[in-house]
Amino acid sequence: MPHDRRFRFGIQLSQPLEGSSWSETARRVESLGYSTLFVPDHFGDQLAPITALAIAAEATTTLRVGALVFDNDYRHPVTLATETATLDLLSGGRVELGLGAGWMRTDYEQSGIAYDPPGVRVDRFEEALEVVTRLFGDGPVDFEGEHYTITGLEGLPKPHTPGGPPIVIGGGGRRVLSIAARRADIVGINPNLASGEIGADVVADAMADRVDEKVDWVRQAAGDRFDDLELNVLSFLSTVTDDPVGLAEGVAAMFGASATDVLATPSVIAGTVPGICDTLRERRDRWGFSYYVFQGDSAVAMAPVVAELTGT
């Protein structure tokens, strides 16, 4: 595996850490050595991402911020480009722009937004990606697609980062991962969420042999730019424990998998701090993963791993 990028880490939070305000949470995450604070983009019990990210950026000095990822169907690309450029400008270039085609069926059903077939949503997402990135550049934008038409619009304000902030695209299917390989700066290797919900099929698609295939799809589609990509994993379970097998057995039983398979997936990170560090080094050697995002209150538990591996 040619990737030898240095490790960095993010944390995804829907709410402040227990006992803290959101601004205090952002400063705590920064002090623990995390590179990025992400907020998801759903309609459940969570902070709305754009406002939360702005507050987090204002409360910190080096912490990067982003959504993992914005659902394209919830925002017109012109609006998203304007909001993103503003946040990047006002934060001094600390935005990572995550964009996706949308997946969670209940979000669509409860909000009344049309839940189009995956192919249509991906078509629309691909057009939106083109619109957003063009608006970050210089000069008026003209674009005519099946889903969006932009006529002589100058993207203003311009982002702090020339050409726009880094683009994050995560995917579990070959088409989206191929788009990510060609267009993104950071590629997230995810389980396939085409079913619209988390179930046994999603867990099966996170297993190591499937990850081998997905990384190969990215390599094929990226061509010469593969070595420039930063490969990312969102961890669904991250914990420090002396009994990772016992923990994995409990998870495996829910989905009909084996504990060995669960512990081998890059979506699961469990063990002692030295053991986790060794595992992440092995996974970087195998797959090229150098950018891990943990979730929720694992921010504090995983801080020793962040301290040990960041920049190595």
C-alpha cells in the first residue's frame, strides 16, 4: 500500500459532551488533539450542523469543522456553497466540506422530502458537487443539468481556502466511491447504505474483505491521484477495553457475524491503547487509512490513542 500519510483524528458529535456547553465541548475536543469536529446531518435529536459548526469554529483556534456529511437533498448547492464559503472565510480556512447523496429513509419520510431511487439521488449529488466547486472559483458560473440550472452566478463570498475547502465524500457503493476517487480530497470508505437503514446487510458490507474491494475501486477510479487522497474511516464503535473479544461477541450476536470478523472491520476499534495503536498502524499498511473519526463520548476515551498516533 503506497499510502504513508500521517495519522489524524476527528470526532463526530450530535450534542455537547455531558456536562459541557457546545463551545466548551469544541474547546475540549481541540485540547484533546483532535483535528476535526464533525456534526451529522439528520433530522433527529441533534444540533443543526451549519449553526453548530459556526459556533465551534468561533470557540476554537485550530480545530477544523465539517458535516459528515451534508445531505445534498436538504440544501440547494448554491445555498450550501454560500454557507460553506462564509464559514471557511470567517474561520480562517478551517472547513472540511462533506457532501453526500443522502441515505436515511426515515429522514425523508418524516420530512416529506421525496426519497428518490439511489441512482437519481447520486445523479443529483454529482451535479451539486460540480455546482458547489465551480462557485468556489473565480468568475460567474453557468451550469445546465437535469436537476440544477445556474445562470451567470458569481459565488460570493469566496472561501478563505483558494479553490474551496477540502472535499470529503464517503461511499459504500462503487459509483459513489468512484466519484469520490475522482473529485474528493478525502475519501471515506463506508458500508453500503442503499437500504436506507442500519441492519445486518450494512454490517456484512463493513467486513474486511469488502473493504479490500472498496479500496481497490477507489484506486482504479483515482488513477494517478490515488496517492494524493486521504482515506478516512468513520468508526461505529470505538472503545478502550481489556476484553475486546467479549465486547465484539455482544455486537456480533446482534448481526449474525463472528467476533473475529467484527474486530477485523475498520469500523470497529476496540482494545487496550497500545493494542489499538498497533491495529491502526496495521490497517494503514493494509488499506491506507490514516484519518479516523470517532463518535460521541468516545472522544475522551480515545484521547490517548489520538495523543500517541497523531502526526506519526
